[in-house]
Amino acid sequence: MEYTTLGSTGMEVSQICLGGMSFGTDREWMLDREESRELIERAIDLGITFFDTANVYSAGESEEILGDVLADYDRDELVVASKVRFPGASDHRNARGLSRKTIEQELEHTLDRLGMETLDCYQIHRWDYETPIETTLRALDDAVRRGKVRHIGASSMWAHQFLEARRVSERDGLATFETMQNLYHLAYREAERETVPVCRRENVGIIPWSPLAAGYLARPHEEFRTTVRAEHEVENADVPYHEFPASSEINDRVRELADEYDATMAQIALAWHFENDDVTAPIVGTSSVEHLEEAVEALEISLSASDVDYLEAPYEPVPVYGHE
Ligand SMILES: NC(=O)c1ccc[n+]([C@@H]2O[C@H](COP(=O)([O-])OP(=O)(O)OC[C@H]3O[C@@H](n4cnc5c(N)ncnc54)[C@H](OP(=O)(O)O)[C@@H]3O)[C@@H](O)[C@H]2O)c1
């Protein structure tokens, strides 16, 4: 495993973050408790120290499962991030959004489920158009001051919103967002227009979600819909990676380089993140120990600059996805 620093937090994290969206029973493709335990334990064996979850994943079950497994390890070594904005175990008006009430209540539930007194990083799971950002930041800052949260982060939003939030924190002396969890991978690079340069300039750690385009970059274009998860993505998720104009060409090039490097497509798509100086750690989502092992092995691949250019060359701009 390789380790790096998570933006301005100074925390050391593994260069792979394990995503918790697949822990739970919300969907057919997810892992139950025992299967999740096996995956998380293997991740720790492999040196992964960074975990991402959210109150919304399987209505809190993901946090419970992660907390249960991590209880058997030295928590001081591990970095756990969770999120708030979508409803957790219960769905009502005050379980959603980023009001002080929601943040305080949901943070208590998150800490209970994780069995932790302090969360390393608490991220807002998108912008809340109903609550002034000052209110949200004051509630988050109080959580930091009360010792419930160490750092705060954000996820998928417009760069101007993220910067506005950072300037409000600076102006009012409040905790500031130090991480950005955004949609960013070879087939979707809109973040490079504004969010990535902003994060680079402000020393914010970028931790991309869906780094393999929810599996699209892990197998040939025409085979995308061959898994239960992909069927779910095509039917329910709102990002049609497989229909973007350049996607099939990018997918072909990933496949071609996989052959050249004697690697899998997923490994090449991840190696692109590892070569990218703006990315701290992709959040890998998998339900398979074998795929997790492949992800870790991908750290050993060193893509040449010309191969990175080759993978990036076909990209064409697409509408912004992942947030409103
Ligand atoms: N902030 C947000 O709004 C947001 C949104 C979405 C996700 N997330 C976070 O990001 C994490 C990752 O998201 P994601 O699951 O969409 O990530 P992803 O890594 O882009 O996609 C996961 C998919 O890729 C497949 N895959 C992974 N490795 C593979 C390999 N070596 N070979 C073949 N297929 C492979 C997985 O199949 P297998 O299960 O068979 O391996 C799974 O279907 C989540 O767990 C969550 O923590 C955050």
C-alpha cells in the first residue's frame, strides 16, 4: 500500500479509500454483514486505512457494519469519513438537508452506528439549497469544537458554492471544508474545469467517487450491462457514462492498455487516478475481494505520460452530473 496526506488535514491515508456504499442490504448487489466483514478485513490486511460511508447507505446499515468490523482494530490508525444530507435510518423532513437540527441529530446516529466518539471527516453530501451555508458551517464547526468531528469535507457541488463556503469559514473563523468527494474519472472529467483547480490552489484533498464509472471502465463497453449493479445504474442512476460521446473510445483505449500492461481494465482506470497529482485517493467500490486485491495491485502500475495522454485524448465535454 502507499500512503499520502489528505489535503490540509495533515491526516495520513492509504492511497485507496474503500467505499461503503456496497455494505448492506438495500440492493441485490450489496454485501451482507458477513461478506462485508470479509471485504473490510481483507482491505485492512492489504494496508487500506481509509474508509468512506454515509448515513444514507442502506439506511445506516453500512455505518453499522463498518463500525462493527473496525472495532476489532486499532482505530487510531484508521481514518473514517461519513456523510450527511440525505436521510439516514429514518426519512422525515428533519432527517434530510443540512440544518443544525439535522446535522446534530444525524451526527449522533452516525457516531452511534459506527461506535465511535469522534469521526475523522464529516462530509456534506451535496449542497442544501434550503439552509444558509452559514447555518450549516456553524453547526459543523460546533461539532468540531465539541470533539465529535475532526475535519469537515464536501461532496459534488458547483465550484463557486465550495469556494463560497470556504470564504464564509475564513470570514467567520469556522471549520472549513478540507476535502472534496466528487465525480471524477476517465470518462467524466468535467471537474477539471473549476473544481480540480480550486482544490489544487486551496490544498483540498480530492477523493473521487465512482472512480471506475460505477464499473463501466472495468469491462468492455458492450459488456457494461452484464452485471446486476450495472443494470441498476442504467435503470436508476442519473449518470449515463456509457452514452457519453467519447466513452466507447476511452473504454477501448483502457482495454488496449490493459493488454499492453498485462493488467485488467479496472487496474488501468485506477492507475490513471494514481498518476493524477490532483487526486488524493479514489474511493473504490467493490463487492469482491478479488477486485479489491486488483485495485491494490494497480498501485504498482506506472503509466507513462504518453499513455496518460492517450487515455485522456478522446474526452469530449458532457453536461455536469452528480449534483444540481
Ligand atoms: N458522494 C457521493 O455522492 C457518492 C456517490 C456514489 C458513490 N460514492 C462513494 O464512492 C464509492 C465507490 O462508488 P462506486 O461503487 O460507484 O465505484 P466504482 O469503483 O466506480 O464502481 C464499482 C463497480 O465497479 C466494479 N468493479 C470494481 N472493481 C472491479 C474490477 N477489478 N473488475 C471488474 N469490476 C470491478 C464493481 O463490481 P464488483 O462489485 O463486482 O467488484 C462495481 O460494480 C462508494 O462506495 C461510496 O463510498 C459517493
